[in-house]
Amino acid sequence: MAALVITNANNKGGVGKTTITVNLADALAREGFSVCVIDLDPQSNCSQHLSKTLIDPDRSIVNVLQAADDDLPLDFDSFLTETIIDNVKLLPSTLKLDGLESDIHNAYVNPLLVLKRRIEPLLDQFDIILIDTAPSLGLWLRMALTVSSKVIIPADTSGQYTMQGTKDLQKFIKQVQRDVNPELETLGAVATKVTATNASQAVMGLLSIQFNMFETVIHSATVITESQLAKMTVLQHARTSRCAKEFVNLAREVLSRCGLQPKRKNKPGPKSKTTVSTLATQELEAAS
């Protein structure tokens, strides 16, 4: 069976797209699924979080998109990177992706199909492909939605501009469904950065009118920031926390909405760690 391809999308930044991608990948892998994460964001935060090693600029999504048609199908052993999660591979991004959009537009009659044609070998290699996208309504998001069967919308409940951003995204998704991918389905919106404040609860209420909301919500939690600093997932860093349980529940709800059953019982994650990993330390030192 071909891989289930899911894009996490929102044209507003800071809503939790990458956080959901990273932790959903871990939770799905713990349910027994082989997962590939494709980073389509030039900021490459997802790649920096997941990769076990520093990103090789010659083994990224940029090189995949630049590959000539004559080189297809690609051997992805040359591009996929090991991650901090068992049973999860990464097709990383780099800042070079930011300057590639005009080249793709100029080189192809139908640039939307470039990603779809190039990742075809991955569809038989993995159970689930998760695509992390940039906060924009540009070519990379359109490409991701063209190749995807499902889209998840992380919705920040702490921001005053959430509603307008999600309305714009809805229109964009409908255009892709109409023009290139009628099979694309919005699985639902995930409320993120949820708190007990009146403002957060009000935004959740408005979102529930506009979207088919996931029952699982992701609360604002310090363990999310701690896990990012430690280059770990929340399940690895604090597996007994409420936040970790929320990502497990979200993964199971995603599977249920896609008509899939877990392949195995959840395995307990490693004990909570509070130290920053060696690679994270290297990156912090390099940035200083």
C-alpha cells in the first residue's frame, strides 16, 4: 500500500507546525509505522531538531527538487538522514530552498508536479510521510498539498490573527482541491498553545465553528521548549507529562480519522532527560 502523505499547514508562523510534525512522527513510529519527514521550510527548524548529525547541504530536499528528469527515479539512500527517533527518516531542508522557487517556476511547465514525481519511490518505502511546510501560501505549500492525501491545520489559540490566517488557508486548500488534487482531504484543525485563559478558550470556540476540530488539543507547556533545546521529542524528554500524552492521543486520532489501526502497542519511551545533547551543544556553540 502506498504511503499516507500528510501535510501540516498554516500560513501563519509560530503556530506549532514543526512541533506537531516532530512529535507526531515520534508518536506514529511508536504505534508501529515507518515514517518519513520531509522538511519543505527553508528555515529548516524541523531538520535541525530531528537530524542526528549536522545537515549535509548536498543531501537535502533542494537536491531532490533540482534533480533532472533523466535521473528519475531517485535513489533516496543518498538523501535520507537518520533521526533522533527510531523508525523515522528525514529528507532535510536548507536555506538554499528559499532561492529555488523561481528556478522551479522557470524550468517546468507544471512545477506543482515536481515534488510528486521525485518522491514516488518513498511512497513504497514508508507507511506515512509527514511534510512540514513554511508559513506562506506559496509554491512549496502548493507542491506539498498536491502530493498529499491529507492536511492537518495547527491553529494557535494564543494569537489574535488566528482566524483570518486559517480562513486564507482554507481558500488556498480549496483551490488546490479544485485545480490539481481533488482527493485532498482536510483531516481537521489542532488547537495549539491552549491555556485556561478566556482568550484561548474563545479562539477555540471560534475555530470549532469554522473547522472539524481534533478532540485532542496541545496545551502550552514548558516541556515543549525543553525538548527542543535538548534535541529530543516530548515523548523522549518527558514521556509521563500531559503534553506527551496529548501527542500520543493526537497520533491515534489521526490514525482513526484515516481509517488505520496501530500496528503495535505503545512502547515506553526513554527516561526523561534534562541535559542538552552533544549535537545541540555544538549548534549552540556554532551560533555564538
